[in-house]
Amino acid sequence: MTHPPSDSFSDVLLPSGEERNEGTILIVDDERVICDLLVEILSENHHYELLSAGDGETALQICSDRDVDLVFTDLRMPGMGGLRLLAELKKLVPETPVVIITGYGSKEDVIQALRLGASNFLLKPNDVENVASIAEKILSMRQRERLGEELFQFFEEEQQSFILPSSLRYALPLIDFLTARLVVLGICTHAELKNIRLALDEALVNAVVHGNLEISSEMKGTTLTDLVRYDEEVRNRSTMTPFCSRKVIVKSRIDRKRAKYTVQDEGKGFDHRSLPNDFSNVDNLVSHGRGLLLIKTFMDEVTFNDSGNAITMIKNARTGTKRSA
């Protein structure tokens, strides 16, 4: 069974008086009575800006023209149905939550909607009364996310310091933690963020394996047998004295101009002065490893301390980055 066709409609219902707008909600359903019912329920005890549309095309146009915080859409409608509308909205405004409402869709339709990115679903008529609680929960989360983003306009500086055991198990969680705010602060793009994380990973591997455990990169060899032997040696030295007691010290300082990271081990260090300035030569790459090549390529400044057991990497903010107004 499908809904009977109806003339397309679009309404805007603003909060009354000078009350604070708690969010803009768009209701999409070709049955006018359902739209009116949802508007009535959502109007109780809240001050939302409520929009309604009678078809998917109109809803998509509304979301193109203005900011919408939450969309409730019927699954079955003439023309553009709820699933297609959901897919189009995820391309147009991917951050906008969409809740599917249906009394006709099958379980498979609901599952497909969730896989397409729907935030929740309601079944008519029994679940309709839950529309207010779902809206409140979703919009509350959205507001908190936005305030978190706005908070960064007041950001000045942060510094972190970690003293870690000689184990690589903490490397990836630490890298995620130290780089979580670089994009929003304008230090780098999403693509550059991946490169910065790779550089930090190489520095941590060098500190643990080559620095504290004193295992040279040549031990990897060129065969699978060599690699197995290498991994076994890493595990063995992780439990042997004095290697197992050594620490890795990681420090970071981030402001709006740059991100600075220092990774220091307690090993013997190496003669960094012998490093080539130009890594374009294949022989240099083989001799000194791909790790330093990646670090020097992805970071703007790379320096070592005198003993060669500490590396400092700097990524400068992108040109033209300005503080948010």
C-alpha cells in the first residue's frame, strides 16, 4: 500500500515571540495530517523552528537553501522517496541527521536506511509519540558538537608530555591523541594529517626499536625468514635488561602557528650529521631507511639533538590560516 498522491506543500512555522530557537527541524511527508501531527508534538515544551515539505524534491531544495539541524522523513512518498532523499542529503549535507518514519516500509527498508546513514527510525503510528524525545536527544548532541567546534576560536596553546615504555602498543592511540585537533586549528588538511601521523609513527618506531632496543634496520633483511627473525628479536629484547627498562619521551606543543613534536629515546643515539641532505638517491634511501625519508618529506622542519637520540619535527600552519571570528 502506498500513500495517495497529494499536492506538494512547504510550510515554515517559527517559534513564537522572542523565545530561543532550539534548532531547525524539517518534516517530510506527503500526508498533510502526519506533518501537522508531528509539528504539534514537537511544538510542545520546545521552541524549534519547524519546516515541512510534502515531497523529497521540495525537502532537498529547502536543505540546499538554508541550514537544517534535523530531518524527519517518510519512507514511501510519490516521486523522490525517503531512501533516495536520505542518499541525496548525505551527499549535500552529510552532517545533518536524518530519521526515517514509516508505516509501510519493510524491515529491509529500515536496515537499508540505517546503512545509508539514517540516525534512527520511527514506525507509524505507535512510535510517533517518540518523535519529541528523539529530536531532543539528537539536537542536544548536535549543539554540544557545535559548541566544541566554536571553542577552538579561543584556543591559544596546548602542551603534552608522555613517558612511555619501550612498546609499540601505545603508538597509534598516542598519535591519534596528539593530532586530533590539527585540522580544526588550520595546521593541516585531512590529507596532510595522514602524512603527519605517518611521520610520527616512523619516529616512534625508530625510538623504540632502533633506539631503546638497539636493533638495526639492516636486521630486517630482504626475505620473509629475515623478517620473522627480526620480529622475534624485537619481542625478545623487549623483555631483556637493560632494554626493557628504557623509556620513550614524547612531547608536543601546538598553537595556531605550528605543531611541534619531540620524540626521545634512552638509547645510544646515532651520528645524524652523516645523514644526506638529499634523499633522492636510491642508495641513500637504502642506507638510511624510508622512515627518515617520510619524516623529512611530510614535516616542514626536522632536527636532532647532539647525541642523536631525540628528533624534533615541526609542521607549520597552512598559509593564510586565520583565527575564527
